Amino acid sequence: MNSRIAFLAGAALSVLLTTGCIPLTVGSTAQPVAVGTTVHSTSMYVVPNSHDDSVNSRSYPRYGVDPEVRFGLDDRSDIGVRAPAFAGIVANYKRRLNGVSDASGAAVALMLGGGLVNWGDHAHFELTVITSAAESDRFTPYGGVRLMQVIPINKGAVHDSPTFGGFFGARIGTRNVGISPELGVFYDRSALGIRNGSVLFVPAITLHGDFGRFLLGR
């Protein structure tokens, strides 16, 4: 019950404090989910200098909570559905490039996705290359590069330039009971002019599966 309350509180905070968002976290290794298997995760992140207040010479952070579910599609790929900051819906397809999903050794995967973000104001498209070490139940580092673009589909929605950058993290535990600290660094021009800089540092934590229940001893 406590983990559910924390999740709902995070969702409410995300909705209240988010003016618009694209999925800035990855939260998974290059290995796709096993065929026929479903896994759940929740990424929580902060963008420290998301809004600049030139009058008071202050910067304000932006918080986000992205729930995701992934399903193993075949022996090389899976599909995922994510709700970025509860303000949109994005689906993606991840395919391992160097062997079947459960092949031993380091993995490299390509992930393509698209959907609606910013409360339906924009269509979203993304391309991600992920590499990760051999799967471990204890510690699996991963990283990669990511390119994202939004296209306005509603009258009055702003035009924006591409967002691109890299990320690295590590999953501690398994995708069923684990946690992944992650840091992303992106070039992202503020289309609304609310931020002076164009470089974003995005620290994040992803909770995998029943990690909340594990912490509570349930």
C-alpha cells in the first residue's frame, strides 16, 4: 500500500510541476525482455535548471515520473509503452543487434519509438542506441546515445529543434526487482525561451518490478 501511495504522489507531483515533457530517461539495458514476458518499471527524474527566473536570478527544477511496461515480442526484440510525466503516451520497439535476447556477453540494441507528448500538442519521435555489459543479477552497467524530435500537431503548439545527447547508468538487481541510477546529458534548446542554457543534466532513478515491495519486506 505504501509503495502505491508513493507512486500516486509522484504522479500527482509530476502532473503539477510539468509544463511539457519528452522522455528524457531510458532506464533499461540493451537486452530485450524475454519473449512472452511482461515487466514494469517507473523512472523518476529531475532537470535541475529547467526554468530560469531572470528577475530574481534563480533557476527552478522540473520533476517527472515516467511509468513504463515492456513485453517480449520475439527472440530478439521487445516493445514498450511509456507515459512521459503522465502528459503523453510513447511506444517503442527495441531490437538487439548482436544476437538473440538472452545471448551471453555484452549487448547492443537499437530502439525506435514515437507517440504523443505535451498533452497531445506534439507528435514525438525517438531513436536510441543502447549498449550494456553482460546481464547480471547484481550489477549491469549500460549507456548510449539518444535523439528526439517533436512536431507540433495542434494550432499554437511551438516548433522545437531536435534534442540529442547521451546517458549512462547501471541496474542494481534484476529487471523484476532492481533499481537503476542514471545520468543523461542532452542538448535541448528551450523553444519557449524559459531557460538560458541549452545543456541539460538529467539525474534519474528507475525502479524495476517489485522493488518497492522488496524494500518494504513484502
